Amino acid sequence: MIKTTLKSIVLLVILFSVFIAYKVLRNNQQLEPVQMSDLQQSYEDAVAWLLNHERDILEQDNAMLWSMIQRSAAISGDERLIGLFSRFKARHVSSNAVWRGLFESHVWVPVKFEQLQHFPDYNQYFIYALYCDSDFAGQAIIQQQNNVGFCGALHMLRPACVTHQLMGIRIRVANKCGETAWLDQVSQELLEKVETQLVWDFRVVDVYLQRVLMLLESGQADRIKPIWVRNIIDAQQDDGGWGNIYPIFRIGSKVIGLKNLTPHLGQQQSTYHATAQGIFLNTLLLHHEKHDPAKGWMP
């Protein structure tokens, strides 16, 4: 009985290892670049998803996602996105909103660190990067995120930590918050980690899009393998959005897959969080000549 159980466990481990190896190899296979027509269709489908869900997404005030919509609108000149962002801003961005500096250049909003205690660590860093407040600079959580090793040696198990840290650095670049040489060095080290994550983590979910997006936004398009873009296009849902479950098996209308790093059984549903990033990614691919990475993450 014990021998049979051990053999079954060993077999499962072997099968799982083969599955992972196959997925990793497939995630890095050579492929021709995705056609511009495919990117344009993906973009149109994603914008249609936004407009179809406008009432719901206007209730969401995730500033970084709306910054992506704003930047997509500015780069593409798409009147649909311009109008959508304007409606969001009128509803959520007051003159003293802590996130105002993310949407408007050369503004300063008086923010006390105590106001941010309930914010996730990366959002606290984003706010510091926006206003480069010397009072914030001395806070432990800010100093920790200045360290390129903040996400730890096991950063693969903290999927969005590195990309969030890189976003903060990109905002600092835009606001000249720090020495240029230091910002460049930290950016390059973080970008290497992002690329490594893309090589090994084959799950095409929210953070996969975010990794490719951050390589693009940082001016590192040459690091991006065409297969990664193709995987993102293929993962787009029929309704035009992207979801956050990596499907392994389908059972009727439900999927068995991975959500974050855990097994999950449920319906694959498109989310604003993933779709906003898909739109910005497609915008940068379609209009790369209009994007100046040297300026950092600017409105």
C-alpha cells in the first residue's frame, strides 16, 4: 500500500514537472512578430469592452489604471478614451485629491503621510514619487522600496511586487525625484527581474500583461519576445477583455486553472484591472513612435 502510494506521488511529480517544462518552453518559443492588424483588432475589442462596462468601471478609482487610460488616450488620440477619462476625472479627481499629480503635470498637493497609512506599500511609494516630499523620504516603507532587493530573492512568488516597484521608479523619473544615474541603475535591475519572470512564469493573467507593459513603457521593447505578445492576444476573451484565471481545463462554462498562484475553479471573467493594462500595452505597440520613455511615467 505504501509503495503504491509512493509510486503514485512520484508519477504525479514527474507529470507535473513535464507539464511545467512544456509550458515554459512553449512560452519562449520563437515566433514571428504579431501583425499590426491583430494588435489593432485587439485594441478595438478592448476599448469596446470598456465602453460596454462604463457604468461599472467609473465606480472604480484605481489611479494607476486610469493613468493608463489617460496615457492611452493621449498617445492614440482616441476620442472614446479621451471622453471616458474625462468622465472619470470629473467624478473622482478633486483639486486636493492625493492622486491629482498623476493626472496633471506640475501640480503639488499637500499630503501628510498619515493619510496614506491604509494604502498598500506600493501606493505609498507612488505618492512619494509624485511629489518627492522630503518628509516622506525618511519613512521606513519608502526607504525599503528604494532598495532594488525589496521584493526579495523569491520575487517570483510575489508576482506584481517588482512591476509595482518599477512603476514607482518610472514616476520618480518623470518628476526628477532622485539622481538620474541611480534611477537608471535601479530601473535596469528591476527590468532584468521582470524579464526573468516573463521567461519562467507562463501564466497569461493580469501580471503577465503588466510585465510586458512595463518593458514597453520603459523603452525595452527589444527584450520582449513575440510569443509573449501573441500569448496576450490569444488570452483575450470573446467579450474583448482579459481575465485573471489561467485556464488548464474547462468544465462547461467553468475553468479549472490558476488564480494568482493557487488552484481555482470558477468562471473566467474579464476585469477592468487586466483590460486597462491590455489597452495601454496595445497602444504602445501600435504607436511606439509617440512614446518617449526618457520622460518617465507622465500624464
